[in-house]
Amino acid sequence: MAVGTQKDYYGTLGVDRKAKPEQIRKAYRHLARKHHPDVNPGNKTAEEKFKDIQEAYEVLSDEKKRQIYDQYGFYSDNIPQGGYPPGGPSAGPGGGYTAGQGQAGNQGFDFSGFDFSDLNPREERGGGSSFRDLFSQIFSRGGAQEAEQEDFERGSDLEHHLHLNFWDAIQGTQVRVSLSRNETCPKCHGKGTTGGAAVTCPTCGGTGKLTRQSGAMRFAGPCPQCGGTGKQKPRCPECGGSGHIRKPETFEVRIPPGVDTGSRVRVPGKGNAGGRGAEPGDLYIVTDVEPHPVFERRGDNIYVKLPVTVSEAALGAKVEVPTIDGPSTIKIPPGTQSGQRLRLRGKGTPSLRGNVRGDQFVEVQVVVPRVADERSKEILRELAKLNPEDPRRDLKDVKVRS
């Protein structure tokens, strides 16, 4: 590797200068997955970031190279083993050192002769395996040692979909939930191994690294079986080395008042178990609420359609309207038109955001009676003479474009 400028390899990987090899490997694996060119096709920024990550890991994962980097602030293959003699290399303009030019190192990923733009992400030329499959094989999770590398990682969250009727969602309820989740293995306590003498990893032969060739690409990375340690301990017979066992469980969950379709109710600690005894994840109850034939819910507000007679709308009246708390009386102002909305404050659903409630909106629908007898018809004709308003007067001025 030839390095002409000082680079912050620790900052590239996001680790402390005193980070242990396990922490460096873990940071590298996370960033390599995130910025890999196959995951970000056509993204030149991600491609350059991926190369910087590979370069940083190549140096910091090697004990001798890391020692030289820590001493001089850069690494070059031309630096003699044991460091520079007194006087060292010539100082650069900024007071730092200028490394000599050398050949690219053989650890990590060698991209020489490889053109990212020509890569078919589904099938690599000259071979039958996909680039993504090859990359995932090198960095795949597996074995008890991988669990050791992911020390004390919080368990994953779970989702459970729950169907509720309208009233249970409005008023809240207690439900029984049955599901299967990962729990810490009681035999190995999440370690994946019951102890015993470690043996040489058969996958990497004890080197802790695997190198694979595919066309113009050559990959080198930590062995996925032993996590780069080169050693394997006997796997726990109870969990097969995973550190977890699948176990069904039934428990009570309190659904708070006011949930709606798509609401997520968090149940702490009821997700999958964490690595090596770490805290478990959470369970999220996702609710699906049945509609009601009368009450229409929109957020925390309730909408109801209220039929009224012509005389009630014209003269005004006090009428009874249903609410989720029971019947309530509402005043219809004189001259109320069909479609007009009246509001009942605080008669909506409880809010999940605090100790407040929405409102209820009452939409008035004027019901026109069917007139059959002559006396009623005469009264309506007399009414029209006494109130000669034209309800269509605004339509007469509408101009039609010719």
C-alpha cells in the first residue's frame, strides 16, 4: 500500500484509537455492507467511501501495520519493519511525513483491473455466482463465535397485528397475545457454547481469514465461522450455537383507549432476546380497527350524520344525537341548511398523545317529506308565496363558454 497523505483511519471506521480488534472488525463489517457498490449501484460517493473503509480496515486489522500507522500517522509498504531510522523520512509541508510509493497490499479487497460500471449485479461475467451472493457469503453470520463478535447486541423488535372492534379501540381493553419469540438459551445463557477447549476452525484452518477469487475480484475478510479468531468452541447442543431457543408464549397486553387502525402499542421487553444476555427487543402491537355503522372516525374526531325535518331546520329545534358517551342534546339553529356541520367539543375519541379528546362533528341532513294529501300541498304552496326566495339565483349568472 502506498499512502501519500495522512488519513484518519479510525475516523473512517468510526472507532476509538484504543479500539480492540473485535470492535474494528464489527465497525468494518457494518460500514462495508452499507456502502458496498452493489448495494449502491451508480453511486460514486458510496464507491469511494467503500474504498476508504477497505483501506482503513486493511491497516488497522493488521497488528504490525496498525503499529506503524499509530507511530507515523500513515502507513506505507516502504516503511522498514521496526520503523524508520533516526531522522526518518523527509517531513512534508504540513510537518507530517510523506510516504514512499509502493505496491498495493494483498490484504482486504483488491479492485485492480475491475470496472464497477461493467459489473452485472445479478451475474458476474465468467462465473455463475452473483456478486451479492459472494459478498454475503464472506460476511454472513454463522457460528457461536459470530455471536461472540456481536457481543451484547440488543435483541430485535417484533410486530404482532391485532384486530379490534370499534368499542374496544375507543375505550381500551385487555387482550391475550400468543406468539413465538427467541429467548436466551438456558443451557449456555446466550453464549452459544457450553465451554470446553477451543479447537482450530476447520473453515479457515486457524488463520481467521478467508480469501476468495471470482473473476477479476479477489475478496479477503474475517472467517464467518470463527469471526476472525481462528478458533471454535464446541457448540451448545440445546441451541446449536445460536444462543437462542424459539419458545411460544402467551401474555396479557393492555391496549390504551383511543387506538386506531395503524396504531403501534409498545410492549417493552417482549421482543427477541439479545446476544449473550443483552436486553431483549420490544414487541409492537399494530392494531386494525373495525368501522362503526354510525360513527365515522377521522383521527381523534368523530363524524355523525343527523337527519332533521324541514320544520326543525327552518324553525330551529333541540334534538338528540348519539355520541360515543351516550345520547346528547344539540341545538339546531333556525334556518340550518342541509350539509351544515355543528360541533360538540370534547365528544371525540381519547387521544394517545395525552389526556385530551377530539370533537364530534354533526352533519345536518334535511329530510324532505313526501306530500300526498291536498291539504299539505296547499300549505306548501302558501309557504312558497310567503317566502318567494329563489335558491337558484346564483346559477343564473353562470356563463357558458362557446
